[in-house]
Amino acid sequence: MGKVVKVSGPLVVAEGLAEANVSDVVRVGSQNLIGEILNMSGDSASIQVYEETSGLGPGAEVVTTGLPLSVELGPGMLENIYDGIQRPLPEIKEATGDTIARGISIPALNRKKKWEFVPVVKEGAKLIGGDVIGTVQETSAILHKIMLPPRTGSCVLKWIKKGEFTVDESVACVTLANGKELEISMLQRWPVRIGRPYQQKYTPARPLNSGQRIIDTMFPVAKGGTAAVPGPFGSGKTVVQHQLAKWSDVDIVVYIGCGERGNEMTDVLNEFPELKDPRSGESLMKRTVLIANTSDMPVAAREASIYTGITIAEYFRDMGYDVAVLADSTSRWAEALREMSGRLEEMPGEEGYPAYLASRIAQFYERAGSVQCLGTDDRRGSITAIGAVSPPGGDISEPVSQATMRIVKVFWALDSSLAYARHFPAINWLTSYSLYTDALTPYYEKEFGPEYMQNRNRALRTLQEEAELQEIVRLVGQDALSAGDQLTLEVARMIREDFLQQNAFVTEDAYSTYGKQYRLLDLVLRYEDKCREALDAGCELQPLFGIAARERIGRAKTADPDNYEAIYDEILAQMNAQIDEIKAGGEDE
């Protein structure tokens, strides 16, 4: 037991803790505030307290639990809402009202609720850590797989039960290699700052289908990959993350509201239960875990929240599921690091951030990946980590953005001018990039042929040419351009408005399959090819721009998802006929 000697906001210094270790969780003061030891010097410990420290003073007692900050893993996490250190907010509200009472301790997983446990192995089976021993139908969307703890090692199953159990009741017993017996419950604990083990990590080779055309076609992210969404205030970071949460073809979504404004987090908490999962038709919450740590909550808990989220994601990954972790926003997490570093009187780095900022950001993103899970059966799971970055004034030269860019492989740069023009997703196609295109090209070529990537590269070149031509247009006007350059501008506008721009309120346009994306872009580029043929034959531009099929291409993105191929074939045939008619008239002249 130690004594507090100094209190500086969320930082508490205590002496008399010679038996404690760095990262141990402690209880501070008469209210039993939760804290974590950051560093030790002799018997003096610097502690970050995850709760409000007002009223705490020198002389208060500090008791160490002897355990690092850990999360509880088991049935009951899905559909739940936690704070940054995995305290269940709905149950806290029932116990204390609308405010979180300091020092309150409620288990992350309900100890009273019983779950139907179904064994999948038989007594006498030889097992290793990570093997699945049974299942629980946690929600209608997700089958929760009960696994042996990763560090169990080789063992033999002595007995296993079927029936209804609480998470802390024993459902099985194994005999370890040393002859000792170990009873297994449905509950596991894992330190949040240590990644859960796996057998092997693979190079991501499958794309994450988000249904957003500018993401999937232009700047794709792989399952098991990393991405950042930087942008100034009001540019649509939260909108992009909501779309990814709703439409991405993953099994589990872990949404971390890290330092978000209270009203934005309220929107998330209100909207997610009402959103329909396109895969099951039920509430999106059936496969979602929400972690809410708003900007007015204690800053130390904000620092822990992303580790809590990624550890929960790793647990579901170990079951063989594809998981998306959405952190909004890592900039406010970095601000929490900066505040704690300042209170620890550490040497500041650029703009006051700690010198280890880049390594901490890397530790988070490097826990993403596509892996071979532990166990004797063949299970592969993945974690795709997508973090929003909120640079002050939209300046991505600041340290958090730069450190993130050095680590992630996909950069979706949001543009406030696009957002103000109601172009969503407001991702700037000139400053964004994806380094997964080479790894994903074999997948695209296998599914759609080489034309898919050829069309994608051609569309990006057209948008780049448009940006260069716009400089000339500002100086001398569009009429001074050649007919070919004017056609380039028109096709670029079609790519922007008819392909990249999506309307989340139109069901047919909110989500777009890869097949529909491929055919839609191909339709626009075929229009360009036919127009250039007509120009070479001496035709005028305006008749080509005025054909009826051109207007139908503009509305083609809202085509029925079940019948789009027939519609696009009809538009293509109409377009060819109308341009050929104009071409024939030009040749006659």
C-alpha cells in the first residue's frame, strides 16, 4: 500500500509502492479511483488515473491489484456500449443515473445472464491453446466461439458440459502437459497493451468491399490492412466511418469514439441501433461493439480506449472473423498522450507531442493484419484498422498526420471544399492514395479481367489531366481548348459526378457492388472512346454531349442492383447507335 504525495490533474504520484510493477492497475483514494502505473522510480510511482481526481490529495491510500489493465472477453460484448476502460455504460446508468459515479466497479460482462453453450469437441480430445471447444449464439448475426486461452499449451480435454451457463461458470476441464487440471469458463482476460498471439501473419490479398466507389475502385483497402481518413472539421470523417461501419463486408465492427464531441457520439449511439445491417436485415448493433470516450471524459481513459478496442477486435479475429476497427479520432488520442507526457515532465517533441508519438501510433496500426489463428483447425481472421485524423485547420503537415502517413498504406484525404459542395464521400482523388493496389490486382484480374485495373488507372489519369486543364481554363477560358481537351473535361466531370459521388439517402446508390462499379465506370469510358472516334471523323462536340444516352449514363448509378447489367447493356447499345448516327451525318457532310 502506498500514499499519494502529488496530484496534477489525472497524474498522481505515490510513494511506498516498491512491490508494484509498471502497467499495474491500482485503486486510488477512498473512492477507489482506477489508475495505471506509468513508470517507477524506486518505490515512487507515477499513476495515470482514469477518473476525475478532484478532491484527491496527498496522504490518500493507493492499493495495487498486481495486474495490468485488461479487458474481459466473452459472450455479451456485442451490442454493448463501453467507456475507454471497458466499463458498461448502460449498466452504469442503471446503477448511478445519467452521470458516471467515481470509483464505480461493474464487470464488463454480465455475470447473471446465462448463455446456451454447445460443445464442439469430445472428452479425451487433444487440444492446444486457441482451439475452439464450443459455441454460443450470442446474437442472431454472430456465433460466438469459445476458445481455450492462447497460453494454455498442449492439453487433453477431461470433461465438457452442455447447457446454460454464466460467463464465469466452468464449462470444461483440461489436463495440462504437467498433469495439472485447468477448468475453463467462457470468460477470458487479456492485457490491452499486449497483442494476442497468432500462428502466422499473411500479406493482405483480399479487398474490403465498402460499397463506396471512390474507396473500392480508386483507393482500395485490403482486409487486414490499415487506412487513415484525415480531414478538417466538417469534411465528413464521421460520415465516411459510418458508411464503412454499415456497408463493409466484415463480420464484426468495433467503433471507438476516442475523444469525440458528445453530440457526435450521441448521434452514433442513436443511429447504430436503427441502422439495418444489409447482410442480415437486422440492427447493425447485432455485430457491433461501441466504445464511447467523449472529449469531456477523463483524458487518461481516452489514451486507453484504442487499446481496449483493438484487443476486443483481436479476440473476434481469433475466432476466424473479419473485423473492422474504426477509431475516431486518433488525433484526440494523440492529444491525450501529449497531456500525460507534459504532466510526466517528459522532454517534448514536435509541437509538444511526446518523442514516442510515432511508435505508439505504429503499435496500434501494427496490430491489424490477416492471420492464421492459433489452434489445430484452419482458421483465418483479419483486423482492418481505419483511423480518422483531425489535423488542426486541415494541415496534414502536423506530427500526427505525418506519423500516420508513414505507417498506414491507404490515405483517404478528405476535402472540405468537396463537402461544402455536397460531394460525398468528400475524398480528394488528387491527394489520396492506396499502396494495396499491386497486392490486390491479382484478385481484380481473376474476378473481372485486366480491364478493371486498366479502367481504374485511366480514370485517375483523366482526373489528373482535368486538374491540369483547369489551370489553362482559368487563364484563357474553356472555349480556347481543343475539342479533345474539352471532351477530357466533360468525361472527368462524368467520372466525378456520375461515378465517384454517391447519395447515402438513395438506397440504390448508397451501396455499390464491385460488379456494378466496374460496369458503371466502363460505361463512362466507352462513351469517351466513341466520342473520340466521332471527333476523328469530323463531328462536332455539342451533338455528342446532347445525346439522350448521355443523360441516362448520369442516372445509371441509381440502377436497380438486381438488374443493372441489362440496364447498362441497353444504355450502351443506345449510346453506340446515337453516336454512330451523328458520326454518319458528319461523314455525309
